[in-house]
Amino acid sequence: MKITAAAGTSLLALTLHAQTVTEASDRYHLLGWLDSGHLADYTEWWYFNIYDATNNVQAIFSYLINNPLNLSGGLARVGISEMAAVAYTPGGIVPEADIYFTPAFSANTFKADATIGTQNSISVIDDGTYQIAGATRDGKIDWNLLYQRTAPSWFAANRFSVAAQPWELMSWLLYMPAAAVSGTLTVNGTSYQVNATGYHDHNWGEWDLTGIPWNWAQFSQPNLTFDLGDFPTKPGGFASVEVNGHRYIFQNSQYTLTYTQWAYDPKYKVNYPTQSVFHANNGTAQMNLTMNVIATEGLAPPNSGPTLVIYEQTTSYTGQVTIGDTVLNLTADGFKEYSAMVP
């Protein structure tokens, strides 16, 4: 029997949806890739965000390792780790990205405990509770936050093809599609006591980090989460909406993502979307979303000459999800990413 790409992806998604996610699923995964042929391109990161409407403060945190074995031919001349953070405050956006050599990175192969340098850490308290802490070298951003999972985990992709080369594979785990976040976030000397919503996911695998653009989006509201991981040049990807603990998955052929408004970035000389429209229908669930960007910050991967820029965007979501005869109106704030090749 011949399986088309769309059918194969559908089968993969259904299999992963049934896969049990445990504390160990969020571990450091390098050991599982040691027999591959492109370890110089191995990248892994744990990503967290927080959306604090009360203080009007949002932030993202990314704990990343690239080329952990220091092989030739990677993103940089040696293996690197990066602690990246972006804070969106009433006083403006504060982006920071600190580069470390690989000896400064350590991670647990049984759970998500990880450290970068002496200040940045992920600590697993139990399978649904993490403590993350860190500080940028210049002291502009400092955080100590407790994440408590409030929605079911989803293993969205296991060695999913993200490019034309067969070795370019990525795994994607949404360990906390929604979380209750509490603690302290300090930006430029102003401290915020946080009691807000957040999110945590985890990516790992081997691919050209500076040569493959993607789209990503995420928001949550009580009893509902939404996520999108899209690779427009492959094309490939999938989206899902989880309602009251049941997840509905949309394959690449079952959704469209259309950019309807744009802005120009004079730094990198590319356009990026400020409004997008998402439509999806898998025969059981339908979604219609409008994504209006609130604030944008462009980040380039840590290499000598940026070829890819990642636009980290806080976003307002409005729309509807229809399941059978039930129609739910959606109004929520969250995050999205748009990446573009630098000319």
C-alpha cells in the first residue's frame, strides 16, 4: 500500500496523540541521536513563556544547546549554548541573548533538569511542576518562576521531517500547553510579582537551524489550548486545539495560514506579518482565528552572519472553534513566531 505524505503525517500524529507523556519525555535527548550522521547540527531547547495581563508584562525564555559534542561544521566554529530572554513591558521590549561554550551547559537524561552557566536553570519539582530561574549577564532581566501544568501534554512530533534533506528531523513536545505561573520577574530594575498563565514546550533534533523558516503560534484560555507548528517551505506541519482535555489535530492539508497585514524591519531588511488569518477543518472540528500582533522583536540565531531572523511576537487571538453543534467563541492573548530568511 502506498502512503502519501499527508496520510503518513496523519498516522504519525494519531500515534503520537495516543503516546503517553511522562516526566522522562521532557529529558535531554542527545543520547538517542548518537548513531546519526549530523551531530554537528544537533540542537535542543526548552522554551517557556508567560503572559501577565495584570502587570501588562510578557516574557519568553529559551534554554538552548547546539552541537553539544563540539564537532566541525555546526552553527558556529564550536558547540555553543544560548540563554535567550525577551521581556515585553510598558516601558518597552528588552531582548537579551547570552552565548556560552558547551561546558557551561548540563542536562539530565531522565528529566528536564538543565543548567546554563551558574545562574540559569530548569528544576523539576514533580512531573507537573517546574521551577525556572535565570539572569542575563548584563542584569537587565532576572526571573524565578514556578510553572504548574494546567492542560494535558501533547507529543506533537517524533523525528518529523522539516526539510528536503532526509536527515533533517525534529521532535516537538508540548509538555505544558498551558501552565499557571507564579514568582518574580525583574526587568531593568523593576520587579513584578507574577500570577499569570504560561506555556512550555521542547524541541530537539538535527536540521539546518539557519536555513529553515517556520511559523509557530500558541494561546490558552480556561479549558482550551491552541498550538501551530508550520514549515512553509517544506511544506509541512500541523495544528491542534484541545478542548476540555480532548485534542483535535489538523494536518497541513487541513488548514491555511494567510498573512493579511505586514510591517517592514529596517534592521534585517525583511517584512514580517502583523496580522494573520488561520482556517482549519478536519471534518470533526473547525477553527477560524484572526491573529493580531501586539509587539514584535526580531532575534537572529547565534552565528557570524545572520541568515534567518525569528520574530517573537505577542499576539491577540479572536475567533471560533466549532465541534459538532458546539460553537466556542475565542478571545485570548498569547504568542507567535514568524521566521524569515535574511537577504
